[in-house]
Amino acid sequence: MLSKKAKYGLQATIYLAKVERKKNGPVQIAELAAHEKIPKKFLEIILLELRKHGILHSKLGAGGGYSMGKSVDKITIGQIVRILDGPIASISCVSKTAYRKCDECKDEKTCEIRKIWKKVYDSTVKILDGTTLADAMKK
Amino acid sequence: MLSKKAKYGLQATIYLAKVERKKNGPVQIAELAAHEKIPKKFLEIILLELRKHGILHSKLGAGGGYSMGKSVDKITIGQIVRILDGPIASISCVSKTAYRKCDECKDEKTCEIRKIWKKVYDSTVKILDGTTLADAMKK
DNA sequence: GTAAATTCTATTAAACTAATAGACAATATC
DNA sequence: GATATTGTCTATTAGTTTAATAGAATTTAC
């Protein structure tokens, strides 16, 4: 599942990237929340996490707000999802970034379930890590 | 996430399909649970659901147990996952079997997030619905 | 110094997951 | 037809996660 947290985070980041092209200066949480219909207090938490990971940049005080932390072609959808939702793998034994053996697994090499979910994982990661914010915003 | 429920269900079904080729007569829940290290009471619930959907067949009373409800090349991994975990789509607006519009969505056609998750969904469904139990058991 | 912002610390209701308990019903076998 | 064996049904529950909310603290522009 894509959680609401990750979905809100993606919405807000995409909106921010779009606005930044027109305007200069940061965008306030209140504006982001209102425009994307996201509960403001929940959005605060989300933006803070994205900031801690360098995706966004914030400025405190009056006239402050959020702006992009790096170039939109350096940020992938996969990065944002991992920050907000954790590992992409839907079963830990196939994850690159958060590998963990299954408790009951006898032999990972012959596990039919692993084989199938490895395929799902590979194709998902290819899409999410292969799409930058810049790509997502095109057209 | 692939829940433990779906994972257990897949394990049990694959084991059952394998055993059935050698033995004739049903396999007991207790044996399935022991062999696959699945909590027995939890497995009961899982097998019951698979039976209700025709994947498995059960026989009551002494000498009873579970057997396959249909041919292994007529059962897909996707079917089993949907029965035990619900819709495969990680965001409802891309689902074929459980479509639902997002609350805050203004225009589905231009939604960047939907576009990306549609790709993920399509490739996942292609794998899960394109793999039968017979395929999974090969080699 | 005051208003406008983000940040930090806590708390919480509701839903979901994974499991357990125990009574009930059906069937084979003796 | 009594008994042991096996699946079925109804209920309950501990723990975790999700999605939020509340309020005080901090930083900055003017």
C-alpha cells in the first residue's frame, strides 16, 4: 500500500516543484495544505521528514516556508517513498535496502514465493527509482 | 505488503499441490501447519477462505483434510493474493477489480502519482495474474 | 517586540494484523 | 452406534500501525 503519508508527501513535493518554477521564495505549509487538501498538522510531520533527508529545504520565521532541497532531476519517486513509507519490498527477503531472511524459510534459492516477489520487486523498483520528479512533471 | 496471511496461504497451497502429486487422499491441517511452520489455528482460517473460493477442497471427518479444488494450471498467484489480502493495487484509483476515486483528486487523467502507480500496478498484475501455481512449481 | 513561520514533544482514536480458545458438526471405522 | 478424527464456526484479544490533533517552543523579518 501507498500510505496517505507518502501520497501526501508526493503531492506536496510535486506542487512545490511546480510553484517554484514560477515564483521565487518559499511556500508556506498552510498554502501547501490548503491547495492539496492535506491536514496541516499531518503535513508538517511529512515535510519535516523530507527536509531531514535533504529533499526539501525550509526557512524559519516570517517569510519562511519550504522550497526544494535539490534539483528535481536528482530526486526520484523511490527516494520519497522510502523516506515516508520505508522499504519498497513487499516481503523483506527480496529487498536491496532492507534485506531480512524470512523466519520460516528453509532455502531462499528454491523458494517459489520469493522468486515471484523478486520479479515484482525488481519491476517496481525499476519504475520508482527510474522516475525522477522532473520525469513525473513532464507533460 | 504481502501479509503473513497471504504468505502462509501460498506456502500451504504450494505444499498441498506438491504432496498431491505423490499421495492420494487429503492432507490434514495439522500436517500442513507443522511442515510449513504456520500457527495451526491461523492456518484454519486461511484454508477456509481458500476453500470458499474454490481454490481448495476439504473433506470432513476421520481421514479427511484438504486437497486442491482445481487444477494447478487454473489457479494463479494473483487469485490467491486477492482472496487473502484483498486488491493488489496499492492505490485504489488504479485498480481494475476494486476501483475507487481518490478523495482529493481533481483530475485523474493528469495526476502524476496515478500515472506512476498505474505502471507499477500493471507490471505487478502481469506477474501475479500471469503466474499459475503450475508455473510457480516448475523447477 | 510583535507577527509569522517552522519545529518539537506528546497524545490519541480507529483500524488492521496475527493469533488464540472453545464449542460444534461431519465422517470413518470398529 | 460409540468413538476418535477431522474440519467449521463464533468470539475474543494483544499488539502494531496509521492518520491525525494539540500545544508549547524556537527562529526570523519587520
